[in-house]
Amino acid sequence: MSPVTNYRAPGLLINGQWRTGRHAMTMPIVNPATAQTLDHLHLASSEDIDQALEAAQTGFDAWRQVAAHERCARLEKGVARMRQKTEEIATLLTLEQGKPLSEARAECVMAADLIKWYAEEARRTYGRIIPARLPNSSMQVHKQAVGPVAAFAPWNFPLVLSARKIGGALAAGCSIILKAAEETPASVAAMIECFREELPEGALQLLFGVPAEVSEQLIASPIVRKVTFTGSVPIGRHLAQLTAKHLKRITLELGGHAPVIVCADADIDKTVAMMVAHKFRNAGQACLAPTRFYVDRSIEGHFREAFVSASHRLVLGDGMASSTQMGPLANARRVAAVRDLIGRSVQAGAQSHQGSSPESGFFVPVTVLTNVAPDAPVMTEEPFGPVATLTPFDNIDHALQLANQSSYGLAGYLFTDSARAVHRVSERLEVGSLAINGMGVSVPEAPFGGVKDSGYGSESGIEGMEAFLDTKFIHHCI
């Protein structure tokens, strides 16, 4: 039996039980490689959301009392199940999101690694002892779970971006309601099912619904004490306003428009191979994707020829085919948006170097834009697709000036053997994460987050764990 025939839309996970959403609306789940409907997703009603909120409180009351070592052990059992079901989860992800199966497997592995790291960190949520001011007294700082969490994760990396939130919240002792993306429901549901039987009912819940309805109802509830969101800048601003109204903490990981500074002493062949693979991973639908390439003028021609040639050699197709190196965009909306952005940028004077793409499905050709003005649409708007720009620079300060003009500040990349350039860029490039002669800007044990319009707060690392904890000072006089 084919994987498509096996595909079934999941239900909602509320209070430990899978159930069908009771909203009047349903949503088609579409295979982006073929534009064919896989199934229809039943969405959460207001009553479903209320029940999830009530269960989140009882789930928190039970889960917060589980000792840290036991929380770690239970989460690690769920991680072990994830690893056993990698092929099943990855297949679902490719069918509903489009990325090549090899990338889907890698995402499942990364999601498991994230939750495992957080599980281990549960045993290291340290407070501290402060020297007492008075005789027969003690002063201590304790770290305690903040409370029920409302989390919102998008469709581009639905496993990893959900795992960052699930792992941190549960390891800290919080309960969590995850509103995952309606475009990619089955893969996230399969991941969550790996943990369900290890947790109290209500500790981990999954909703799909009309985004505005779900977010407004969850954030307004006094039960929810923490909000975490990954997505676009406009939606991030809106959720920040909602949480501010209710004085709730929020972590925002928003868009990116990552600059890549390539100095004259860089290894061009190595840099091109690495950046082509990284740029067009997931069809460029990544907030950390290297996009704005600033190349030393002395090597710009050589770099441009090599980069365009390598980009156009990529094999586009259905993610289930072993030969595919880049899959489709996730939906028809993204195709229209990316084509429009390219068109407006060409009208503004940019020169387009496009490859070929399949005629069916949600594909956009790999596109490299040169002769791009600093205020061209593609330089000010996040492409979130298979589009890169190449711009020459005269010296490292010129490169930094160009790179920092963007309102985004999530990730950045530098290729050089110059210690001076490394120091200069490390100090002055306005980003939350910087990779030098590599592409590793996101790992479980290090913080990941942005500056400027790319959001605030961090996920992963001890900073990500801290986001789900309250700090309490205790002064005890005997």
C-alpha cells in the first residue's frame, strides 16, 4: 500500500485523548509536490480550546510535582520512541510539507536531539544560596516552572520548531498546549504520540484551528502563563500586543534575512558547496537561510559564476524521489509570493539568473539575483523561498554597512581566514547567531534567537530553559 493511501489527518490531543475537532470548518491537507489533497483536517472549536485549557491546568498541577530526574527519564523514553519511528514520521513530513525525505529524516533526528538535551537539562535547573544577612537565617534563589504554556509553531520545520517548545516546557515542569501548523499536522501528531503515555493527562496537548481564534483564546485565558511563537514578524507583533495586554511573558523567534560575508581569502569552492546546500535546503523556506551574499569585489565574478552554476545543477522534484535535492514550496500562497517578489525586484533593476523547475506542484525555479539595489524589494522583504542575492563589497566595513541595513537580525555567516575580519564581524554584525566558515547557527545546547525585527528571547541552550522558569527568592529566618 502506498504512503499516500496510508495518510490520515490526525485529531486533536486534549486531556490525553485523541478526538475530532468540532469546529464548523475543515482544512484540506495538500501534497505540495503534486497539489493533490491528502485528507481534510478537523479544526478545534472554542469548546475544544476551553477543554484544553482546563486540562492544561490539571496537567501542570500533576507534572510539576514529578521529580526532575523522573521528568528526564520519561522524556527520554519518548525520545527513544521517536528514534524508532523516524522513517514513519519523516514520510508523513515529506508528504505534507514537500521537503526531500533525507531532509525530513534529518529534521526528525534534530527534533529528538532537542528534546533529549532539554530532558537532561531538567536535572540541572540550579538555584543558588546567598550568604545570609542575619544570624539564624538563610537566603536562597529557587527556579520554578512558570505554568501552563501556549506554543505556536509553523509549517517550515514543524518537528524541530515544535520540539524546541515541547522540550523546554516539559523539562521545566510546565504543561504545554501546542498549536501546530495546519499544513503539516500528521508529522507533528506522530511525534507527540511518542510522549503521550509517559505524561499526565493534559501535560502535553495538540490543537489545530483557525489561527486567530486559537491564539486569542489561549492568550486571554488566565490559565496560560507563558507564550512562545515562531513565525512571521507581523503575527509576532500581534501576539506580543496580546500578551502585553495580559502581562504574560513571550518568546518570539521571527523572520530572518541572513547576510553572508565572503572575503577575498575564502575558499570559494568550499564556500559555494556549503552555502548552496544550506540556502536551498527546504526550498529556502528557513528563517536562518543564507540569502544576502556580500562578496569581496576582487572575487565576486568567480564566486557568482560558481554559485549560479551549482545552484542551477540542483535536482528539483517530489521529495519522495531519491534523486530530489530540492522539493516544492509548501503551498500555492508561497509560490505566488516568491514569484511576485522576484518580479518586483527585477522591475527595480535586478538581473535574474533562474534555473528550471517541474511544471506541476508548488515549484519556483532556483533564482539568483545580481545588480540588486539596496532598497530593492528582495533586500527588504524576507524571500522565504529559493532566492539569493549577490552584491560586491569593497572592504569589511562596507560589507558590515550593507549587511546591517536590514531590519532583520537572526543569523549571519562569514567566510574568511582573517583574524581581523572575524573580530570585526563578530563584534559588529547585528544578528543573534553567527557561523564562521561553517553553517551551524542552531544546535540544542546553544541559544537561538534574533535581534531587531527577528524577535526577542532565546530557544535552546540554558537560555531556552530559563524562558520556562520563574525565579523565586526565599529569605528564611529561624
